[in-house]
Amino acid sequence: MSDTSDLIKLYSARILELAADIPHTDRLDHPDASSKRRSPLCGSTVTVDITLKDGKIDEFGQDVKACALGQAAASVVGAHVQGCSREQIERARDELKEMLKSDGPTPSAPFDGLEVLRPAREYKNRHASIMLVLEATLEAFDHALDASSCA
């Protein structure tokens, strides 16, 4: 397959649809915690704000400055992250990494929509951008838990 047709396959219509419709793109006015993650390879950034309630994400906001693949990941995560526990976010991150690095199984529900990014496994230089939203969310979760334990 040529490089051009590989890229066309990578940037499928579904990935572009997700990238164009990212939910929760407003930053939160009073988050419990925030985290900004940057991919040094491509310069993509994702900033996440969260509030927690009963150990789960109650409110979620994100500012996404990433390629279409990073945007698609942020779209899937943003659509399903509210109501999730830290363990669910960590599992999604680990499963997505395994899917990209080793052609592992699709991430578990509610993040199974990340399956759309499976063609990116061949493009290791794009993995960091795809992982940003889950890494930032997990880091924000940890900051929020740290802050609440100090209160």
C-alpha cells in the first residue's frame, strides 16, 4: 500500500467526524484539578479540567490542540468520561496503549469507541498525541485526589 493510501485509511471519515465534534470543549470555571499534557514529538497539547463527586468524574472540560487523531481520542473520551472512576480511566489508558503498541484488544466500554484509532498503530509518531487526553485526565484525577486528602 502506498504512503498516500495509508494516510487516507488512517484519516478515515469517522476519525474526521469525531475530530470535528469534540464534546466538553469549555474549560471549567472552578475545577477540582487541571492537567496539561504535551506531546514533545508533535507539539499537540490537551488541557483537562475535572470536578469529582463520590470518587467519579462529575464535570469535565477540555482544551484540545492536537492533530485529528488526538482530537478523535478527545472526542471519544469526552463523550464518556463523566461518571467514570480513576480505575476506569487508568484501564482505558492502559488498554489504548496496548491496542496501539501491540495490536491488543479494543479498550473496554465505555471507551470502546477508541477502536476507530486502531489503524494508527502503524504510526508510532502519532501515539503520544492519541494518549494525551487519557493521560491528562488521569493526572487531573490524581491532583484532585491529592488536594482532597490534604483538605
